[in-house]
Amino acid sequence: MNISCLYLCLLLPLSLMAHISPRSTDTLGTVYRREVAVAFYNLENLFHPQDDPLTFDDDRTPEGSDQWTYEKYEAKLANMAKAIAEIGPVTPSIVGLCELENRQVLQDLLKQDALNRVDYGIIHYDSPDLRGVDVGLIYRKSHFKPLRSVSIEVPLYDQKNDRPLWTRDQLLVEGDLFGKRIFILVNHWPSRSGGKQRSEPKRLSAAKVTKRVTDSLLRLDPQNQIMIMGDFNDNPGDPSIEKIVGSDITKASGRKSKRQKNRTEIQSDFFNPMEKLYALGLGSLAFRDQWFLFDQIIMTKNFMIPDSNLKFQKASIHKAHYLETKSGRFKGYPFRSMKGSHFTGGYSDHFPVYITLSLTQ
């Protein structure tokens, strides 16, 4: 297959996020600081209450074990819309999303008071996940112009039962962000169900798909600017991220952690700004008093070039006070919306993450 055919196979509609905000005024008039914000958020099972006969979503129906009523659904939508609107310094312009059931829940999300005045568009495809869980992307239409997008299958194999498995597709989007061409790959890799080591081959398989796609894009043009975002169900230092995706902050920053000084450098086109946050003990979710940073945004190194039109500034975990559990054993953890089969009135079991870029035109 030649490169042009490969390109057409990989890409067909794409998406992201940005803002321009006034900061100060001088004698010549208003001075604008141009920022671009890009975020990712795990929505913790945002399901519509209506049963889908083609998926195993029975628990998330009014009659199911979660007693997922329309009242709970509307409360969850309002909460998630508020959280998205307030990620970062201003309402984000592009957000990658996961753990959503279908396009309908995204449409309902954007109708909420916190988001209905924002010019968000939707990019979404149905995945073959058995529960019907998908990834998606919303973007400011005035900031980002999608050109092509495609849903990329992630085939797995169940050796024990000798049968193929399918997980969430990866969403590849190409578009112009304030006129700057960019590619985004939205992921939700297989969970650690059954244990980290036992489930690791599934994430390594998903990572190989990611690497195949990004390698193809870089062969087409080594100057392509690419972001890989998602809930990877692995931390920045795990093999699926470091060895398959090849992220390495040391190559971009010139600084090394103690752990990195004792390992072989990874030759890569990517850097992972979330690695520094994880080294500080920060995370986007917690379990048994341990923080994990599964939610990450990984970037090509050309976002670090000083004269780049889109230049990386910082990476952050959005921990608004209302997103945190206020008291008890899980104080400081994300204020999740479900505890077992009980609706808590909370938000998600993950904190959103985001990066900011500086834009020059």
C-alpha cells in the first residue's frame, strides 16, 4: 500500500481546543495573550437510561442494578457540563472524552446550561466495545476546523477462550487549529481488570495500534504535530507508554529524574509532559491510597520548538474543589458519581487533565 492510500485509510473526519483571552490594556489598546487549551476527561460511564438492545448496558437503565433513571442522568449531565466548562483558566476549546455511551449523550451534554452557549461541535463513532463505551471529541467551531476523522479498530485476542476481542476504537482527527494543522488521537486503552500484569498485554496491543498510526503520520510528514490523549490505564513510566508510544520528557527538556538516569534513553518523536506531574506524586485518580496518572496528553517534540506557532506551555491536572471528595476515608479523591450502585450526585472518578499552548500568528 502506498503512503497516500495509507493516509486515506487512516483519515476521513478530526478535533481539539483553544481560547484567546484579554489580559491587560496599554496606551495602544488591548493587549491579547493568545492561549490554546487542550483537555481530556473520563466521564465515568455517561450512559443514556434507554436500553440499547445491541450492547450490555442493562445495568444503566431504570430497571437495572444501578437504577439509572432520567433524573440521575440529567443530574450527571449538568455536573459533567459544569466541570468541562471550568477546566483550565477559561472554558476549553477542545476536549477529548471517554466512557460515553453514544452520540446522544454528547448532544445532551452540550445542551446543558454550562455549555449551550459555547460553539461546540462533536466528533464521534460507535465502537465495538461490548458495553457500548466509546471515545469522542468536542471542539470550538470558531477555533478548530476538522478536515478528516476516522475510527481505528483495536483488535485483541482472548487466548484462554481462543477468540478475538474488541475494545474501544481509537479516534484520529485532523484539523486546523487557528489555521495550524494538527492531529489528535483519542484513546481509552483496556482496563486493569484481573490485575495489572495479567491485563498488560491488552494495553500493549492498543499501544501498538497507536504507534502504527503515529508512525504513518510522521512518515507522511516528519513535521506533523500530533497529540495522543486518553485514559491509558497505565502510568507515564509503564512499558505501554514508554516503550511502545515512546514518550520521553528528558529528550525535550534536557532534564532527567533519578529513575531516568539509570535507564537507556528512548529514541522517540514524542515527549510526555505528564511525566513530571507523576514524578511529583500527582495523579488523576486514586485507589487504595495510591495516586495514578492514567489520563495523559502526549505530544510530538515539535511542540517544544521555540519559534513554533503552537508551543507547549504547561500540563495540569484540573482539581476544582467541587470535583474532590470533601470528607471521610476518600477525602481528596475524585468525587465520583457512582459508589457501587448508589448515585452520589458527584462527577467522575477521574480528574480532567489539560495542557496549554501559546499561539503566534
